[in-house]
Amino acid sequence: MDQIEEKSFAASALETIKTVVYALLIAGVFRTLFFQPFWIPSGSMKDTLLIGDFLFVNKMAYGYSYASCPKIQIPRFGLNIDADDFCGFMKDSDTRIFGADPKRGDVVVFRHPVTGADYIKRLIGLPGDKVQMQAGVLLINDTAVEIEPAVDFVETYEPQGSQRNRPICANGAVGLGADCIKKKYIETLPNGVFHGILDTIDQDAMQLGGRMNVDSTKVYFVPEGHFFFMGDNRDNSSDSRVSQSIGGVGFVPLKDIVGRADRILFSSAGNSILAFWTWRSNRYFKAVN
């Protein structure tokens, strides 16, 4: 009798292990082929995306390249398995399986062409485009995009997210707990896609009659097979306006694009995903526009 019970327990344990292994394999395949989780660590895409938003990236939107391969990064435990470790042999290939072209205005996750770090920005310039900023206004192919004033974006001035960064405010230096204000506009791109952008006037530059450097730029000519990205929080975004040689993003090749951000699953205003009491209930399953 004891022997039968022992065999039953062993068989049950084996079945449990097999179930867990199968579940992990299915989850791995699902993550590799269809969706990749992404946690927003910075404020470069406010107010479209807030620090602490948790979303899934649709890898099917543009097809698959080596950038679509999974990565497992847990800095706390020194774990850093990159897409190069899984699919490095595909890195120099421009081929995308089931490929489709990204559209202007899409919110896109891509690998930094030099560091391999994941970034999320809005696609502004397509191959062959001319892109420039003049006094805070975006010009595409020598034509200024339409912008309209909207209600100011107001947030609390306090450390945000796991990085504990404090926001930049258009209303100058404010104390902890005070309202931090940014001017908001609705920007309409040439293909009709419209979205919010935030503007923070640098106080020192304003006194000199000028604006922040990224508000007025040279003309960028987007090469074939590459794309130009910008953050919606225009004065607080390291993007294609800054070259890769000085820590920016520069032009991003198609092969480095991971997928499109479609929907926020949930959002945490705290410094940890586990702090469920800080989750923002108004952002559950919110579409990314």
C-alpha cells in the first residue's frame, strides 16, 4: 500500500513538473512570436505613456527580425541574456519575416542601434523624409505640422518610478508635492495621425529670448531603410534629434524595430510593479494613441 502511494506521488510530481515545463515553453514561444512586455521607465513619452505604464508590444505588426528575439534582463541578479545571444547570427541581415512597414505616428519599441537597449518613441520620419525642428515646431519635408493648444498637463513634483527621477516643469522650480505644469499641444502629422506633445520652456533660455536646443535643429535627411523617432515629451527625450555618438538615438534601421505599442495593460504610480495599491485604475487596458 505504501509503495503504491509513493509511486502515485512520484507520478503526480512528474506530471506537475511536465505541466510547468510545457507552460514555460508555451509562454516562451508566445513571447517570442507575438508579444513582448515593456515597462515604461522614463518620462520621454508623457503624457501618452507615463512612468510605470506596463504594456505589451505587438511583434506581429511589422514582422520579425533578430530584434524580435527575446531578452531576459534582471540587473538585480546580474542576468543579462540579450537578443544577440539568441539570434546574433541574424543581426547583420535586413530580412524581416512577414515584414510590414511602420506607419508615421506609430508608437514603436526598437533596439538602440549601438547599445541594444530597448527604447520606445513615436515614429516621425520615414525613409527619404526631411525632418527639422524650428522654435518648437516640427517640419516634415519643409512643411510645418499643425499644432493646437490643449489643456496643460499637470503632475505632482516628486520622485517617479524605480529610477526616482523628478519631472521638469514649465512653471519653474517648484517644491515637493507642488503642481508641475507642462504646456500641451495636439500635433497632427501629414497622414492625419494626431497626438499630444508636451513643451517645457527652459527658464534660463527663456530669459535670454531663446529655447532649448532640441527645439531648433538642423535638417535631418532620413536614409533609406531607416526611421526618425521622437518622444512626445519633446524637451525631455533622447531621440533621433541627438546623434548616437553623443548618447542619442540617431537614425534607426528597420532591422532594429521590435514592434508596435498598442495597449497599456496596467499602470503603477509607485516605484515597483508589485505596489498594487499605487496602480492607476484609469489606465487599465488603455489604447496607445
